[in-house]
Amino acid sequence: MLADVLGELNKLNMNFQEETVDITTIGLALEVTISTLSRWFLRKETFAEGTIYLSKFLSDSQNGYIDIKDEETMIERHELRYISISAMDIESNEARKQSMKPCIEGTQESCQQLTEGYIETLIDSLNERFPDLHLFNAAKLFSPCYYPEERHNREKNSECWILKLFQHLQHTISRDVGFVALFDVKSCKRELHPFVDSLNLACEGFSMKEAWKVFRNTKQWHKTYPNMMKLWQAVLTIPASTVDCERGFSKQNIIKDIRKSRLGLDTLDALMRISLNGPEPSNVDWHAVYKVWKDTKSRRILEL
């Protein structure tokens, strides 16, 4: 059972290991994971159907034993035993010793009940792990691939999404900066429907980051929808996980090792930006780089 569960959790985890994570895809990935686990383990009439390992194990062991082939293709038969386990949710060791009543009976049905309880706890933990899921879903405002085809539903969804974005940003933006100073709510709402219609027509089926690549340097969009474009930029800075931070610390430790202890902050910052964001070494004009380095100050250049 754990092999099947870990396989699904690993699929979810791989979404966060990508170099760039689109926060609008997190909700969908989480819903798929929870739906799969529920379908596999929380439906009594179809318990374990669709699993890779557990379904095979139950099929092979339905007669109370399981046959395993060794390296010499000899078959060894192993009988299955279901053993009751004592209650483990009692706080003190003394109380645990005194309580010898089994909390899980030694049957396959009780093992199934134990599995169901574990999966329910796991699903609750996944939901608690993503308290900002409503914010990630609200970012779909800038992802035309999530727009409904019917215009009325599209307008209704966009109004709901922008409301959730503002509710979150009002609680997270520093009071010293001031929410009103950064975003004009009335202007955003006034630009909302024309902006969504234009985005839907120009980038139908695009993700948020794909659409941003199209319009980030389009002056006409920044001029026509200045408030919505500013809000879009703010949404793009929302981190999906701590992967980027961890990757940044790893790069820092590689660049600034014990032999480069006197490396300045400005130089370290520049080297980390290049290492994390590119460009690729093959795309760099090294002659131009050398010229800038040589002209910065008087240098003693050795002939090679």
C-alpha cells in the first residue's frame, strides 16, 4: 500500500522540482492526487482497484498464502498471518502497558480499515500543507487556459478570482508600504473585463507564464491596462514552494567557498543571478565581457 501511496506523492512532488513552477497548476495537481488516493483506498466496494502493488498482492494472497520465486526459480510458499496490535494512542508508557486490548483485529478487513484511516489523515495533511491554495487558484485570472468558453461564466469567474487576490494581498503587503499605494482596486476592477476579453482572444489556451512572455514587453498593454499588468507582475512573484530558495542557497555555497571568502556582495549577487537565470555560456559574447573587464581598471594582463 505504501508503495502505491509514495508513487502518487512523488508525482505531486515532481511538480515542485521543476525549474519554474506555475502556481495555477498546483491546485489541479493536488486535486488529482487526492482524487486518486480516495478512489483507490476510500471506496470499500472497489478497494485497491487501480493500484499497482497492493492489487497484485491481494490477488496473489487471496488464498491465505503467497508464492515467491527465488533466484533459482524455485517457488517458496509463505502463509500470511494477521496479528492484532495494541493501542498506540495512549500517552504514558505505564498506561500503555496496562492496556492490552487490541485496537486492530487480526483480519484483512481490519487492515483495510487501518488503511482508510491512514489515507484520510494523509489527505487532511495535504490540505493543511497548502493553506494558500485559494490564492494559487485565483491566479487563474491570468491563465487563459482556465477561462470558460461562455462569456458570462468567464466574467463571473474573473470577478471571483480578482476578489480573492485582493483579499490575500491586503493581508500580506506591509503596512509601511501601503496596499492602496501599490494597487488601485477600483481601476483594476474597471480594467478587468476588457483585460480578460483581450487576453482570451490573444492567448487562448495559454498558461499564465506563456501569456506573460507574449505581453510583458508590449507597451500598448501596459498603457491600456496599467493596473492589471501591475497586479499580474505581483502574482508572478508569488513563490509556489521553497525550492527556489533552496536552489539559491546551494548556488551560493558552490560559488562562495572557502577559497573565495573575500568575494564582495555585489559580485556574489551578479554571479548568482547569472548562475540561476542564465544566459547559457554558449550564448555569451566573451570578447565583450573581456573588454568590459579589461577597461574597468588598470590590469596586468599576461600573454597566453
